[in-house]
Amino acid sequence: MVQPAAPWTDLQVLQNLGACLRRRWQNQEVFRIAVGTDWLRLHLLGDRKPGLILSSRPGCHFMFAAEGTWSEAVKQALPVAKGHILGQQLTKARLINLGILPNDRVVALHFVTADDEPLYLLHQMFGQRGNTTLLNRKGHLLWARPQKTHPRLTETP
């Protein structure tokens, strides 16, 4: 018997979530990016401190929306890397668009920096271990975790 896909791997569920988040957060300014070993949290400006968490932990790659600050226990369990390149590149950028790439479980976030430069953050949600990449307008890889990436994460959407 074929089991139905879990919500975090079901393409239609992911596309619906992407559309919902796009409606809520399109054109929001990035407050900061918190990056850990195998996760990142995109913080947007707003009273409720909205954000998106992307995980690429082995066997646990997903995305979910979250609001507010983390408890001390979570902060200790998920330490933040100081001075990370994503923070340097994306802080004060504007989130222009987000969604799931057609026919694939890749979260695509399109930003425009304060200098009016487009950047694309792509997050793979399939395979043994998820990948995350940051590309510029020409599709040049600015950052990747891990360094070896899936081909779908090296093309601008």
C-alpha cells in the first residue's frame, strides 16, 4: 500500500504554504538573518517578529513560519554563527517574492538589497540532506551549505 506524502514533503502542501507566506510577507524588509550549523532563520521587520526557519539537518529538512523570540533553551541548542555572510548580504534587503519552484521541493526566496541588487536564496527540501544556496542576478553562487549542491540550486528562478 502506498503511503501518502507527509505534509513537509507533499509538493501541493508546500506550494500552498509558499503562496500563503508570499501574501503575508511580500515586500517586507529583512531585519536580520540568524544562521546556525544546519539551519537559518529569516527575521522580518514587524511587531510580532515574523520569520521563516529553514532546516537542512540530515533527515530533517523543512521550512516553517514562526513569530516571536526563541526561548533560552532553544537559543542554547541552536547557537548562531556570528558575522555570517548571509547576514551581511541580506540584512536590510526586501523580500520581493517567495514560493516553491514548480515541480520541485525547493523553497525560492527573491530579495532586493538596499543597493537594488537581486539575490536568490534557494533551499532544497528533498534527498538525504537539504542544501541552501545564495545566488546573485547572474546565477553566480555567493554561498552554499554544504559546498556540494544540487543542480536545481544553482539556477536563478
